[in-house]
Amino acid sequence: KPSFTIAIDGPAAAGKGTLSRRIAEDYGFHHLDTGLTYRATAKALLDAGLPLDDEAVAERVALSLDLSGLDREVLSRHEIGEAASKIAVMPAVRRALVEAQRRFAMKSPGTVLDGRDIGTVVCPQAPVKLYVTASSEVRARRRYDEMIARGDAADYASVFEDVKRRDARDMGRADSPLKPAADAHLLDTSEMSIEAAFQAAKTVVDAAL
Ligand code: C5P
């Protein structure tokens, strides 16, 4: 029986991580946050003191990445996110990570993959595609509130600038830019609770199962 894949894409801080985890848990599916594969590759480069602008070096690190045990806690640092979005423009890095993500997507009985290009590039045949978004103001506010809750120093204006810069890089790159797949269901969570977004997503999944 082929695996059932749910593809979830959207910009940073749209709520797709929380949503993806809940959906995976609810259906008993495996979950892969593909942003972590870019972050882990970036962290390995930073830790080894390797350059972030050498595609062959970054590709080698991406090819050796182990998908088990990726931990958002360890990879959450801002510098890691910035470095991740820099190496994510490199086609050789994307090729290596997409290959690993596709293997993960075949796990039985089903999988939830979230990221930027799941519905468009990684799993274009996925029976369910969701594009989760929210206004840049709302996303910056959520990111800011998280940072404050963690006890980090943060100021809203610079978080807002970061969100916009990250969007521009993710949507503007030549290879696999962030955009909704033609057949994706759009879910704007600007004015939605997590619970409401979860229920809306469930309705879409149940109709396809
Ligand atoms: O989602 P997260 O912020 O952890 O992702 C970090 C960076 O990795 C993103 O800004 C994006 O540039 C990149 N990414 C990507 N494709 C994915 C997931 C993440 O290019 N499928």
C-alpha cells in the first residue's frame, strides 16, 4: 500500500510547524520538518568553521546528513536560520536534501512533510497539499512573542524586518521558490487560532483519505 503524503508549505512563522505536528499525531503519520534539514546542514558548516558560500562543500555536508534526531531546540538559533536560508539557494544542496526528504515521504502508513517546496518540488504527487500563510505583521508578532516567552531579548521592528527579508529570499530564489502549488488548499491563519486551523486542515485531509 503506497504511503499517504500530506504536503504543507508556507513562509516562516505561519504556524505550519505546529499544525504539521498535530496533523501527524492525529493520523499516526511520520512527520518531517524539512526546514530542519537546511538548518542542520547550516549548523554543521558553522560548527566546523566551513564557509557558507562554497556549494561543493555545503553539498558534501548535506549528503552526509542523518535525518533521525533532528531537533528544533538545538537548531532554533537565529544565525542558524539565516545561514540555512543562504545555503538553501544552492541547487546542489537542495538536490541532496530533497532526495533524503523523498525517501522519508515513502514511510508507511503516511507522512507529513512541511517546508517551502514540498507541494511544488519534493512531493508534487501528494494527495493533500496545504499552503499555510498569515500576514507578515502577524507572523512577526508570533515570532516576537515566542522569543519573549523564551526569555530572549527581542525587538518587534527588527523581527519584522527579518521576516520580510527571509520571505524575499525564499520567494525570490531561482531554484524552488516558495509559492503555493497550483492544487494547494490555501489556509490563511492571520485571524485563526491553532485549533481552528487544525480543524480546517483536518476537513481537507479527511476528504482525500
Ligand atoms: O522553516 P525554517 O525557518 O526552519 O527553514 C529555514 C530555511 O530553510 C528557510 O528560510 C528556507 O530558506 C529553507 N527551507 C527551504 N526549503 C524547505 C524548508 C526550508 O528552502 N523545504
